[in-house]
Amino acid sequence: MKKKILAVVLGLTLCFGMTGCQSVTKDFGGSTTIELAPNQKLEEITWKDDSLWYLTRPMTDDDIAETHTFQQSSNFGVFEGTVTIIEKKE
């Protein structure tokens, strides 16, 4: 019995320790940061099952690099996640 409890605790610790993983962020909360390739502008972002899809386009001369923070709001504030997208202009 103690081994089963230890296995469950170890499994949960590993899941929450991997907060950089996109599917863990979506399902259990935490945070993920994605740095776009230089001179790419974020257009749209969405989840498809456990995959995070984001649409980008080349930056124009008038565009500025921005940081976007997408926050999940769930019932009762449990398992809320954050995805941060960082743009760079060179």
C-alpha cells in the first residue's frame, strides 16, 4: 500500500514539475513560454487536443516586438495555466 501511495505522489510530482510542457500546462496549470523566431509576429493561438498551435507572419518595418500572455480561467480557479509568447525583432 505504501508503494502505491509513493508511486502516485511521485507521478504527480513529475507532472507538476514539468510545467514547461504544453499539455501539462493545459491540463494541470502552470506556465509555458515560447520564443518566436526573430522577426515573426503572433497572429493567433489555439489548442488542438494537447497541441498548442500558433499562427505567425513576418514582421513589417512598422511592427514592434511584443510579449503576449494568455491566461486560462477555470472553474473555482483550479488548474489555471499561462502561456507566454515572446516576439523578437532584429
